[in-house]
Amino acid sequence: MNETPHRALLPQGLRDLLPPAAEAEAGVVARLVAVLASHGYEHVQPPLMEFEENLLSGAGAAMAHETFRLMDPISQRMIGLRADMTPQVARIAAARLAHAPRPLRLCYAGQVLRVRGSEIRPERQLGQVGAELIGSAETAADIEAVSVAAEALTGLGVEGLSIDLTLPTLVPALARAAALDEEKRAALRRALDHKDAAAVAASAGKAAAILTKLLAATGPAKSALEALAKLDLPKDAAAERARLVAVVKHLAQTLPRVAITIDPVENRGFEYHTGVSFSFFARGVGSELGRGGRYRTGGANGEGSGEDATGFTLYTDTVLEALPPHRAAPRLYVPAGSDAAAAARWRKEGYVTVAGLAPLKNVEGEARRLGCSHVLAGEKIVTLG
């Protein structure tokens, strides 16, 4: 128990990202952010940690159980390490950019740390790239969030992309209409999470019939919407259904090669969302590439206050899984004393140059040892066999 751990040993769920994986991730992040910027999303960079009461207010309350906390030795106040960047961007919008014109488009990229991983995603440190569209309740904002994220993913070369849409507010609206108490609602939520129709019927009271039908309205967008259209929903739930229909109709027209499915009872991971929400998947990848949806930013008056917003977060580790193997740029060994201008010209052609630091007799052997595929000879390059 007292032995010094090996220097390569890291806490569970954490890892070193080595070449070429680190280079591949950096390139993916840069390309994703470039797409977001091209749609008018301005880059912000929140701090790694914040005071606990700020980090876990509003939308951040849903991440409280995933947040590491520690005492700040300077202020003697509790601070939290971010487990998700969306609440931080919401805080920036409400505080630092309160007077900026709305709708406000912000994007971000960075690492987050969580208390524990899951069976599907055991990592506790994750890379995130995302965007938030703040200050609009229009259906067009929902459409933009999904469309921009899809464009960013397909632009990277992700194949077999699919979008799963959900309405996290639908079940709570039906539970309220059925006057279910807190215990019944909790049992209903567990039953729905497990897609257990018998348990749903047993716990849903007078809403059992409609919730059972809602549970069955899961699958490809066309058939799911047909099933949803037949349901007699309360006014609020019907309005959300209409918004979902509008979003799906637009996406089907603009993203004809992307599969769209609907799961109207899915709630896990969408606890603070207040409207149309979505997850991205890709063929051959076991976990989601990202997720997003509509929410309230939260403000001084609590979680339900603030502004209407929608946005998404993409997870760089699973995005990388959906891409072809990374092809590193060819490496060109530049012997000591070579013409610097010649090396610079080859860098412009896409080569990575590795400079020799001392004159050597066996230049080709040194180039191979350092993983180079070419050697600079004067102004030309020689390909190593």
C-alpha cells in the first residue's frame, strides 16, 4: 500500500493522449470550431473552475453530482471544476454579455472533468466543442442548432450519421395533467427509462393509456410522428409536438442523407432541457458523438429564469472514433546546415520538417530513427525506401 506508484499510472478514467492521437484531436477541434465560427458563433473561453454557487446554478444544477469540489485557499470559498461547459457559457451570456445583441451566438472548446464515468463512457476527462444560441424562442433556432452540428460532423467525414430527437418536457406535462404524486412520477420515470410498458401502465394512473402509446411512438421519424399525431395531448405538450414536427420536416429536407429517429420519452442526460433535444450517433460507434437541445439559461431568480436558449456539445473522443484513421503529414528530415528557406518551402507544401541538430554521416539512418519518410538534399527531397 505504501509503494510509490509507477509514473505512468493515472487515476481511473484519465489518460495521456499521445502522438498521433493528440494531433488528430487538435485538428478535429480546430475544424469544428471553424465551422461554428463560419455561422457567426463567437469563441469564448471560460475558466477551468468557478465558485460553486455560480457553477451549479441554473442549468448547471443538473451537473452537481458530477462536479469535483475543493476549497480555494485564497478566497476560502468552495469552488467546482467544470463537468460541462454549457452552464459556464450561459453565465457569461447572462453576466458578462448581458447587454450584447440577441440572439447571441457563442462557441467554445475545452476539457471537462467528471466525478465518475459510465459503462458506455468510462472516461472522466472529456474534450468538448459546442455552441449556444441564446435569446431566441423561435423554432428556427432549434433547427439551426441541429443543422450546424450536423454540418460540422459531416464536414469532418463522419459517415452513417443519425440524429435522435426527444421532448424531455412531454412526460412531465402528462404526469402533471394526471395529477401524479412525486413517488408515482419517480416510478414512471424509471419505467420509461427501461422501456418497461407493464411498469409504465402500473405507475401512470389515468395517464397509463397515453403514456403506453407514447412509449410505442419510438423509431424512424416518419412512423414516430404518425403515432404522435394520433395522441390527444395537453396544450403545452401539443405545442412541443408541433415544434418537433417543424424541426423534423426541415431536417428531412436539408439533411436527406442523415437518418432521423424520435424517442419522445427519453430523458437521461436532458434533465435541464425544456424543449426539442437531440443526440448524434454514427454507424459503428457505441456511444453518442454529442447532444444538445433547448433550455433556460437560469439567472438571479433561479433555475427556471433567464433566457431561452438552445445549443449542443460534441465529444471529441467519440467524434474521433467515427472518423477514418488519422493520416499524419509526411515528415521531412532536414540535415544540420541545410538551407532554411528550402525547408520553409517544403513546409508550405504540407511537409513536417524535423531539423537535425548536429552533422551526421548516416543521415538516412537518423531520419528513419526519428520517423521521417523523406530527407532534404539541397533544395530537393529524397524519399526513403
